[in-house]
Amino acid sequence: MIQKLIEAFPDDMFMRVDGFDEAIIGVDELSMRVIYSVSKCIEILMQRDGMTQDEADEYFYYNVHSAYVGDKTPIWCTDFMLG
């Protein structure tokens, strides 16, 4: 997805969260902020870092979701893992 964003918006700079490119689901064209899937971020933490669901939830919401890095802070889409 990140490659698609770069191709679609070659002149724009996006704030990205290290290690979570696979969780990108789009961009808000009004604010030019990257949109991340919360469930995909949690899944990445569980698979990549071997965390349990509870550990991944706690880590994500405390260390990632709550970080404010200015006007280009990513948007977090609360979605649900299906299946």
C-alpha cells in the first residue's frame, strides 16, 4: 500500500509509523494523513513480536496510538478482524 500512496501522491510527504507499513489502508486526502488499520497493527505485533492479544493491545494503545507527532499524525481506523 505504501508504494501505491507514493505513486498516487509523489509530491507529498507522509508521516509513517516504523514497522507498520502493512497496516496502511489509505490516506485522508483533506489532511494528507496516512490511515492505519488498528486490527492490522495489533496482528503485526502478535505475529512479528510474539505478543499475546492483550500484550499487543496494551503496547499498541499506550506506545503507538497515543503518540501525537504534529499535524501529520496518522489516523487510526478502528476496524475489526473478521473470521
